[in-house]
Amino acid sequence: MISLFLITLFSFCCSVTVTPLFRRLFQRIGVVDRPDHPRKIQESPVPNMGGVPIAVAYLASCLLIYLFNPAAASGWKFDYSIFVRLAPAVAIVFVTGILDDAIGLKPWQKLVGQIVGAVWAYWAGIRISGVAGHETQAWVGFGITIVWLIGCTNAFNLIDGVDGVASGVGLFATTTMLIAALIQRNLILAVATAPMAGALLGFLRYNFNPASIYLGDSGSLTVGFVLGCFGVIWSQKSATLFGMTAPLLALAIPILDTGISILRRFLRGQPIFGADRDHIHHRLLKRGLSPKGVALVLYAIAAFGACLSLLQSVLGNQMGGAVILVFCAATWIGVSHLGYVEFDAARRMLLAGNFRQALDVQLRLRTLEEQLSSCKSFEECWITIIEASREFDFVEVSLGVPGAHFQNRLRETIHDDIWALQVQLPQNSYLRLTRVHESAVLVTGVAPFIDSVHRAMVAKCKEFQIVPADPRVSADVYSS
């Protein structure tokens, strides 16, 4: 215990000492983050290669560990070989971050560096070999390990948007793992996390608001990757049913933020890995918190996740399920208060039954297209369109094709407020549909209905040897 405290203290002192030196160096050579992007909230250039002083402090501590061998002093058996095998993997991710900070890399280039580092880490022994206490096949474990490491790596990169958030959350996660290691007498995890805790604490002295140096990708990617590796080492010593749950809780903030970002972009139909200003820290800023306030709130949440993580690790199968339920409930309450309109709209759709109605619309449209594709004449198409128009609550429909005109009032209406949509088909053919504004049928189903009928009828015009023209849709609203 005393040896670990001294290692942590040495790493802290080293980080506090070298960080301002590197800060001045980066400022002099122009390795800074400039306020030239809408997502950057600082007012002046700030050195952004903070991963370098953290790495220097950590490596210096590792050298101290090697020279003085705290394992011998504690009486624990310790194998240093995993550090040697894992070092190249960490170096690959670190160099990837350095290059991105210095010259800028494309997203796919950073991803390649992360994948290479994750594969190397798997070869070095960082492996998730089971899920929920059950062994998996080697290729499944390989895939889960790679996804976990890359996910942790990018999760810390995504939350690094407010002064001190990524380094502070990383400090909480590292300290949690250190405490768990001491409880489990896991010397490998303890020796790995102790210098990281000291390095992050020393760096936070300069990274907390107002920050004079940023983590940069060299710091956020490396910290995320290393903590992902620590999480696997932690889970390998745990014989509980829940396996990786404790590391997940310890890394709750970055993983939750990443999961929310992916889900809301999926709901909006936006690129999953795009950039925006709707991360958790951005939402807290929009609610009126200062950057310092945002950091403190996220620290409190990280501390809550750390406590639950340690409880789950200690209680294991006995009360671990209750801990997970508490975390899920707290997460639901917290996300609800962030005001994400995507989740509110999805919840309203599910509760109001609109999801089932939208699904029913899609099934009807699929049936409609299949029926129209099997029609042998415009008369058969007309009969099919009439039946489908009635289901979608149109009150009148007409179809004009060369040599024929069809029209049918499906039902009488007393409404004065109606609208009509005319779909232009090849060779001056057309389909005209009339509908009342206040209809019982989901209005969002109208556009897909028009699109399905237009697509099918253009195909029929080709089939019946009517040369297609440029398809256009025109609409006009009138009162009857």
C-alpha cells in the first residue's frame, strides 16, 4: 500500500512539473487548438497535446516501479511481462493521437491506428473471453474485445469538449479501478492504475477551467484506450456473473455519452459518427451551467458511477442486479432532464401507438406496390388504387391515361377544408388525389403512399408502352 502511494505521489509530482514545460513548448511551436470551429468554446489558442506530459509522468513512474519493484516489498507475486507486451499497443494509439494533434488525420486514419492498437492489445493478453460468466468462442471474444477498446478510446475523445471533463472523469475511473484492485488484491491492476491516477491528477491542475492546456487526441485517445485495457484486466480477475459490468459503471459517463450520440443520430437519420453540439456537456451548457459547473456536475455523476461500480464488484451475484437497476433508473432520470427531443418524440410515438400505425402504413404500402406490379391493364391498376385510396382516407381520386379517364368519389364529405395533390405521370398522364385536412389516418403516411403509387405507375406506363417523361409532382389546395 505504501509503495503504491509513493508511486502515485511520484507520478503526480512529475506531471505537475513537466506539464507547464510542455505547455510552453507547444505554445512556442504552434501546436495549439484554435477557436475556429463552432464546437470550440475557448476564446484564444490553447496548447492541445496534453497527452505528452501525462505519458512522460506515467513512463517515469513505470521506470520507478521497475527499479524498486514494489511487488517484492508487498510480498505479492507480480509479472511485468504484460506491461512489456502491451506497451507497443498503447504507443500506436498515442502516436495516432500525436499525429492528429500535430497535422490532423482523417477519421478513417485514426480508426486504423486504433484498430491496430486494439489487435496488438488482444495479442498481448487483453482479452474478453466471456459474457455474463459464460465462455465464448475465440472469434467472438476477439470481436468484443476490439469493439470495447475502440469504444472506450473514442468515448473519451467525444467527451473532451469542456475544460477538465475528460481528464477528471478519467481520474475518477482510474481511482475506482485502483480501489477495486486493492480490494481484490489484483497487483497488476493496482500497479497499472496508480501512476495513471497521479499523472491525471497532476495534469488536471492545468486542465481544469480555465484550462491552459488541453488533452488533445494524444491524451483523450490514449487515456480512453488505457482505461479500456484496465477494465479488461479488472474483469479478468472477477468471477461474478456480471463480468464487465463493473468497468462499464466506472466508465459510465463517456460510454453513456457515446451511446446517446449514436442513438439520437440514428433516430434522426444522421451520420452516426458525425460531429455536433448535442453531447451531454453541450446540453448542460445550454441549460445555463458554466464550463466549470458542467465539469463539477459530471464529476458528481462519475463519482456516483464509481460507487456503484465498487458496490457491484464487491457484492457480485448477491446484489449486483440491484446495483444495475439503480444505475439504469438514475440514467433514465438524468437523460430525461437533458431535454433530447429525439428521445421525447420516440417515447411519445411508442406511448401513443403511432409506431404501430407507422408500421401498418409501411406494410400496406408494400402490399400496394406488389398488387400494382401484378396488374395487366390500367383498369386493374385503377381498381387497386381505388381500394388503397379508401384505406388512406382519400375522398376522391381520378386517373388520366392516354385514351381513358377514371374518376371516383369515394365518400361524401361535409368538410370545407380539403386539399388535392396531382402526381404527374409520363405522356401527360396524371393521378389526382383529394383528402380532408383532419383525417383519422396518419398524415405522415400520405407522402409514402404518393411515392409508392408514383413509382408503380411509372413502371406500368413503361410496361404498357407509354414513353416516360420526367416525373414531377404538383399540388394545389382548394375549398369545395
